Amino acid sequence: MSDPVDRLLDAVELGESIIKNRDILQTTYIPNTIQHRTSEQEQVTQSLLPILKQSRPSNLLVYGKPGIGKTLVVKKVISKIQERVEKSNFPIKLVYSNSKEETTLYGLLVSLGRQLNLNEKELPTTGLAISEVFKRLLNKIDEGKLNAIFVIDEIDYLVQLISKTGKDILYQLTRANERLKQGSLTLVGISNDLTFKEKLDPRVISSLGEEEIVFTNYNVEQIKTILEERINEAFVENSVEDPALNLCAALVGGEHGDARRAIDLIRVAGEIAERQQSNKVTVEHVREASLKIEENKEETSLKSYPLHEKLIILAIMKANGSSTGEIYSSYKNLCKTVGRDELTQRRITQMLSEIELSGIITGRLVHQGIHGRTKKYKLTISSEMIKKTFKNDLTLKDII
DNA sequence: CCTCCACAGGAACTGATGGCGT
DNA sequence: ACGCCATCAGTTCCTGTGGAGG
């Protein structure tokens, strides 16, 4: 999104910048005070408190919509506790992982292991049985006499991964303490999906859900104060106009109140203002930033698709609003012209729903009586965008 | 009221890849 | 050297279905 080369060049060109501290505008930055979240911080601390007494704290489940500070609060509390026990010989190890970023169960366990300082030799990235990986994790904790806290973000994705493979890793994680002699393991699950608990094994619920904390959504006012705080620290004084700030909060607050997106928005707006050599961030900049973020998302997801998905998107583009059957035959023609083997219709329907999930197309189920049922797909982005991004693709450029 | 279309979408399977332990 | 294990892309086979048209 923000190209480091551009950033450097701009900074040199301008000599001075209206953004004085860029790190603060990163969504991973943990501010000193997390606004509107004091009681949640207390609750998290409360359930992790037993660590100080060297006994095992409760497992914890944190719920709430995206971008409302769940991860921030959990990370902050744990690092505070870490500071307190630093000198004792009973160290706390924070291990964070995001299930969405790891595509497989194996990958997730390995990323946990890496943070426990297991190297390639001790924990290879492939080849082992899942149970073997798990055993090595526990061994490491036991040997190091660690108090490990596993923070698993978007744990609902993990549940999906597990249900595919049939392993009950979550159950084993929650019961791991019975297998540990010297260390301890605490599980903190973070979930966006408030109903996700229903999908869990009841045995897991009883131990994982020992404590539950629900984060409420931010409203527009709260988003605004959060933005204000970051702006104060990150921007040169008075360089963000009030209407711009309001618009930022309104654009985001109108949806789900995702603070991360608000912060992204003001950061991009700031960068645009800088590039235009303006010394103020205006409403216009925010509007532009909003568009730019949108387009960027579209472009990167278009680019990242494999060939057959791209062909499907082109097939839809040629006949916007067509049914699966029509798309499929159009796709087959495209395959012929580029000289590739075509895939089965089953695979194509699957790809279509995958693409739909990313938001580039939308499908609508239609029942046409004797003409059966189909899904009709439409593009949600402009065909110019598609042409523009696929033009550089060697195999595609002549069929656009 | 029944039939039958044109698919949706689940489940199980295959073959390839890559790397482990022994 | 061998069997094993996880994962991925893709295939095969399958059951299910709302309502126009007879």
C-alpha cells in the first residue's frame, strides 16, 4: 500500500513532512492508552492474574467484531505482565498467531513453535505428523519451564481447519497442562464470530470458555477520539483539518466501526496530502484515500489469482450477469484460444464461489422453473479495472 | 398436481509434492 | 531405501431443489 521507495523519495523531495511519526499510523502499533477499553483490559488482566502467583490462569475467549482492539488489549496486558515477572525464574512466553494468515493447521503449529525458538532442525516445516509437532511444542515448554500463553487470533478459522482434518488439536491444547510437568500453557482465543462457540466440541467449550469477554463495537464518536489521539501523536500539529477527521470517522463508523480501517484511511490520506505537497490533510484527501484503498484491494486480489480463475473472471466480464453454464462454455472457449486444458464444471463452480467470497463478483441464486436453477454472477468492479490489470499478463493480453 | 430442468454444492477419492523418521 | 504424513489441486459421483410448464 505505501511503497517504501516512494516514501523515502517523497521525504527527500519535500524536505519536511506533515507526518512526524509513521509507526503510530500502523495498525499494529500499541498505544499507551487504549481508549474506551479500560474495563476490558481489567477483565483480561483479571483472568491472567494467577500467573503472578505461579499457578495456571484460566483459558480465555475474546469476542468482538474486527478492528475494535481485541488483539491490542490482549497483547498489551500480556506484555505488562511479562514486565512484572521478568526477574523471576518463571518466565512468561507470549506466543501469538493468526489463524487466517496460516493456511494449514500444520503451518499454524509451526509458527507457534518458531516463536518458542524451535529451529528448522527441531521443527521442520513439513514431513512430520501433526501429533509429533504437538509433542515437540509441549516438550519445549516443559524443558524451558515456560509459562506459555498461546494467543490464537481468528480462532474460528482454526476450528474450520481442524474440522477438515478431523484432528482435535484444540481439545488437546486446552488439556495440555495435564501433560506438562514443569511448564504451563494458557490459551487465549480471539474470535470475530460471536456464534462460533456453537460449532465447538462441548469438551473444548468447558475448558476454553472458562472466561469470556465480549468487546462491543465502536460508535462514530469513539472512532473519532481514537483517531484524534493517533493524529495528535503522528501528525504535525494542526495539519489535519477537522472536516477531514470527521469524514474519516463517518466513512468507517457507518459500517462496522473498524478502527484499523479508520487509521489506514487517515494514513493514506496523509501520504496523499504529502505527495501533493499540501501542508494540510483535507476532506478531498480522505476521499481520494478511500478510493485508492478500494482500488488497491481490487488490483492486488485480481493479480493474485491463478490462470484459470483469471479466465473465469474474463468470461464473466464478457457477459455480465450470466449463469454458471454460460460462464462455463465461455470459459471453455477462452481455454481453447490460450491453448490450455479446461477444468471440469464442478471445479469451476467451486472457483466461482471462492472468487465470490473475495468480493470481486456477486452471485444470486435463481430458480427458473423448468429451466433449472443457476447462480447468476455479476462483477462488482469495473471491467476497465480488469482490463488494466490483466493487460500485463502475457497469456491473457490478446483475449481481452 | 406432478415432472423435470440445470445446475448447487457435499463427500470421497487420486496423484503429485516434499520431507520426515528409521 | 522405505513407508509415512500433510497438503493441494482437481476429479468423480452424488443427492437436492424451486417453480414453469404440461
